[in-house]
Amino acid sequence: MTNDAIEFGLDTPVFVTVDESGQPLSGDVVIRNTIEEAVLADAVGIDSFNIGEHYRADLMDSAGHVMLAAIASRTERIRLGTAVTVLSTQDPVRVYTDFATLDAVSNGRAQLIVGRGSLTDSFPLFGFDLADYETLFEEKLDLLIRLLRDQPVTWSGTSRSPLTDQHVYPPLPAGHLPTWVGVGGSPQSVIRAARFGLPLMLAIIGGHPNRFAPYVELYHRALDEYGHPSLPVGMHSPGFVATTDDEAVNIQWPHWQATLEAASAERGWARPTMNTFQAEIADGSQYVGSPETVATKLAANIRLLGLSRFDLAYATGGVPHEQRMAMIELYGREVIPRVRELLDAPSVQSTASVQPAANKAESRVS
């Protein structure tokens, strides 16, 4: 694969951002601002713009496909997809129809990442039982892939009504709507992606990326054992770019701190500190800094894991719209070209030390 073929995207859960006085903007303004951010991403050469799926007061991404359709009408080139579609609590038939339609609207630019999600808000909202967590995703992924690959579909399971010789419309041209499986660190999920013959997207939001090298190895071995060809591996990680390292830290830190404070209170995590933030920047999975700093770290880790795609989960928390726009400009015009330049060099040494894997991947595909 050539370096030009590596996809560089932006991911967002559509954070509620703040205005110049630090007050939260209304949800409708946030949604319109996010559309403007995607339009800019297209203009500065970023390859994809991907929206998450959550059902929370601080995130406005509950209907990402609608936003993506609006973005499609104002862009020409950029791929449009999901940072994650929480397939466990979605109807695969509806996912297919929504994104096949988006693919038509965007002239073939739609893509998907499907996963189970790191939050469970959608389960009670849509009437699903967390006890069925594993079965729901397995069955719904099976149905979605059948719809994408081999219509008419005959299918039965416990998660929805059966289908018999069913066509679902609109039809997709061959090769359209590439679909990835998002994985947060479970060997079983890595093996599932390989079993279905789907590209793998690693959500690496903390620690050094080399912790995930065993999962990449496991994935390629599993693909081979299931008789599938080699498929792409991608990585999703948070970050923020500004003109200098200090500026990037000063802008991102208070919003990252507020977001992680809320998460720690809800989920029992350790409270965030500037030391932990700086450690993640220096030797972890925060891509925060100047264009050169971010590009150097990105190039090293892309080569480390053999990636075909990197999605920057940009501007954690309430970072104001104007600063998000400036970040997008730097990412598209300076970071991405510099990463490609570095990857063309004979070798790229990682800027972070090698840490032992936190979880050893399974040595045998099952």
C-alpha cells in the first residue's frame, strides 16, 4: 500500500461546545457548527469525517446519518461515515437503508464503523436488555453483513423478526459502503471481525499503541485461518493540533479535564491530572501538539501497527468552534502531508518507549 492510500479522518461525538464566555451552546447551533467543520475538512484535504452515536446531554450525535447527509450536499470528495454505529441497539435493516441512501446522496462516499459502544445509554432507551449484550451484536452484525453482501436475505435469530428471501432497498453498487468493526481491546472482538471478513478499527484512547500490536497480529492470523485475504487495520485516538505544543495543551487541557472529571465520577475512573494528560501526550495515545509533534508521533505509530487508516478524535470536550476550525485547518494542510512525507522516509522511530502489553492476545484462534 502506498502512503497516499492511507486514509486520514476526523471523528467526533459532536460535543456540546462553549462560546467565547465559556457558556454551552445550544444543541442546534452545535450541530450546524459540526457541519461547517466537516465542510472545512473536505476543503483542506482530510479523507473522511465520521460521527459517533450517543444519547447524552453533552453529545449531539444521536442521528449522525442526518448530519452526514447534510454534509454530503455541501462537499464533493470527503468520505462520510460513523465513528461508531451502536449496532447492538439498532435494527440492521434500518442501518442498511439509512446508509445505502447516504451512499446514493453522497455519490458513493458513505462508510460505517459498527461496534458495541463504550456506553450503554441506548439499551434502556430502546428497550434492550444488557444481559443480551453479546448475542445482540453477534446476530445483528451477521444480518447487516448479509444485507450488504448477498441479497435476497433469508435470516432468523432472537434479536428481531426473521427474513425470508428479502430484498432491502435502495440497492448498493458493488464495493460500496465499506464497513469496519470497531474494537476497544477484546481478543474475542478481534477474532469476530476476522471471522466476518471485515476491516478492523482499534479504538486506542489510552496507553502506548504497542499494547495493541498483539491484537493486530491475532487479527491477521485469524483472517488467514478463516480463509480471508489481508484486510486493513485502522486506529482511532484523541488529539488536538495548534501552532505550538504549549498552545495545543493550553487549549485542550481544561476541556479534557472537565470531560474526564465527569467520566471519572460516573464510571469510577481515577480523576484526571495534568501529569496524566502530559504522560498520554508524551508516551500514550493523546496526539496533542504542534503539527510537527503530532505528525512525528503519528507516523511512528502508523508504521508500528501497520495501519491503513487513522481517525483523529479531535478536540475532546467543549473546545470552542473557532478553535476546532483552526485545528482542522492545521490537521489537513500541515499534519497529514507531513505524516505522508515521514512515512516515505526509510524508517520512522517511535517517539515513545515500548511498554509491555496490558492484555496478552489469545495465541490461538477460536
